[in-house]
Amino acid sequence: MDYNRIFEKAIDRLHAEGRYRVFIDILRNKGAFPNARCFAGHNGPKPITVWCSNDYLSMGQHPDVLAAMEDALHDVGAGSGGTRNIGGNTHYHVDLEAELADLHGKEGALLFTSGYISNEATLSTLGKVLPGCIIFSDELNHASMIAGIRNSGCEKQVFRHNDLAHLRELLTAADPEAPKLIAFEGVYSMDGDIAPIAEICDLADEFAALTYCDEVHAVGMYGPRGGGITDRDGIAHRVTIIEGTLAKAVGVMGGYIAADQVIIDVIRSYAPGFIFTTSLSPVLVAGALASVRHLKKSSVEREAQQASAAMLKSMFREAGLPVMDSVTHIVPLMVGDPVRAKKISDILLTEYGVYVQPINFPTVPRGTERLRFTPGPTHDAAMMRELTDALVEIWDRLDLKLAAAA
């Protein structure tokens, strides 16, 4: 058995399809985001502008967050010391869970090491704890949700994206006595659209289903206190479980769920992904705690980010660039081909000092490859104009079509 040849063929397939992924070697400049240094393909660091970070509000650079992390480091040291049930449960973890429960108006919250793990561990556990459960999943749900549903071993039914009529059809046909869970996202990060959460909750009430809303791309970004779309629309109380991340708008690392205390206790007690994983470092938890507390009382960052996103969308449209319709902070630019998407990304980095990664299958369906821009509160108009001009030049160079100026 030639194992190496099998592995090489697997990588060769990615190269042939134009979707082999390259991780760019960078360092962000503290206090000067989106400015960074790139170490790839040249001697020494080259100044670049980052356009694809999920640190949407630059909270990873916020003085309060950095100070909290430094204080925790000098107070308790680096690591947590173990799993939550063996030495890894610190007062920082308890405080942050209380803060997150309050953010979403829930009785409790539970921290995980990442948003991926919080989805996979919670959904897989729910499916096992509820005998005969049927999970109804939006077709564009994140890979971590899909993995959790698959690992639950229960029946899965996929409804067309944001299609309430199709969801109703599936619910109607299901066994009325079976436990049911509807899983969806608040903001879909690749298209930038929003779920009809209230209407999904209406269906859940009608068919006696639980609801699970992934708010990872909305936490910190929407609502008077940054609780996400459920906070913005005043419907968090209608959603059974809200899942979020501390690695995007919060700017640090980690994931969590918020729900009634009995659900939190079930996941805490039964989910292997929680029980057997070393807990987040208290240094990270302290930073996330400071960030969540700040975003609860400050809308300045949210408002500045939304203004930046609106400005960039407008510039792209006026230039005739194929910006996708997005009602959120995500600014996706359709390319439709993995090789061209990678080529555009490479030219932007090497010639213009602009860093944006191409988004290819399996993150998005084949034929919908794109560049995904995430302008933040510190991306100014001059940066956006330079970016737009660079893209127009590259589109012309590669003989790509521009639309008529909006």
C-alpha cells in the first residue's frame, strides 16, 4: 500500500480544481488594525491592509481587552490547568458565562473552546438525549452544525435556505410525536443574509419544536447590547438555544451556548466535546469578558462598522463590480471560479498590499467562489477607494465583466 501516493493524489485533486488553500503569513500591528505585516513571498515583512478578518469591530485591539488579558496573565498565569471538572473552572469562566446568559436573556450559558466545538458538541448531544429526534437544518448551515447533526445519529431533514414554506412542508410530514429541533443561523456569513427568525419560531410553536440559532456572525454586531439578530429584533426569548462565538466581533477566542439552565446542565453533563476538553485559558476568558461588557454598553463600534460596510458596497456598485446583495456587514464579491478567485487574491496581495482570501468549495457551492470583504470601523474611505480602484484594474486585466455603473 503506497500511502504517500494516496495522500499526494488527494492534494493534487485540490490543485487541479484550483481550490488548494494557502495560509498567508502575517502579523497584525497592535493598535493599528487593519494594518499588518506580511512575510510571504518576499524578504522581510511587507506592509499590507487586512480586508478579511472576522475581528469585525477590531475588539482584539481594544485597550480594555488587552489590559484585562494582561491583568489576568499576571494574576493567575497562562493556562487553565485542565478541564472544567478537573481544575480548569476559574472565576473568569463563571463571570463570563453569567455575562453571556444576561446578554441573551437566558438562565445560563456554557463556554467552549471554539464556536465549531459549541455547535458540534451541543447538536450531537441534543440528538442523542432526545430519542427519535428529527433535526430540520437550513441548507446553508455552517459545517460545524452539519457535523453536530451528523454525529447525533438522529434523522436530519434539510430545508431550502430561508424557505419557510419548505420548512412547513417538512414539519407537517414528520411524526407529530417525534421530538423536533430547527437549526439555523442568524446571519449567513458567505451571502450576508438574515434568517426569518420570528417566522421560524412561529413554526416551532405550531409544531412543538425546539429552536437552535447560530449567532456567531451577529453577536456583538446587532442589537442595542450586541446580542445579535435575536437581540435586534427582540425575540431572543423565543429561541430555545442561542449559540455564539468569542472569536469574531468579540475579538478573542471561544464559543458558547445560552439557554434555560436545565439545557445547559444537560450539555455540560453529557457532551464529550465539553467534558474532555481543557477549558479556555483564563487570559482569553478575561479578554472576552472585557469585550462583551464593553459592547453591551457601547454601540460606537457597531455603528462605525455598518457605515464602513455600506460605503464599500456603494463604491463596489458604482464601479460595476459584482457585489452580491447583502443586508449585513458582509461584503461578498462574486467571482464564480476558484482559479480566478485565487488569482485576484494573489494580485491584490503581491501588487497592492491588500489581503483578502478567496472563498471556495466546500465553504461555498461550486461555481459561487468569491472574495469576502469585512470592512471594519477602522477601514477609512481612502482605503476603500484604493481597494475599489485595484479591483477594477484587475477585473480589466483578467477580462472579467463589469456591470454598468450603478
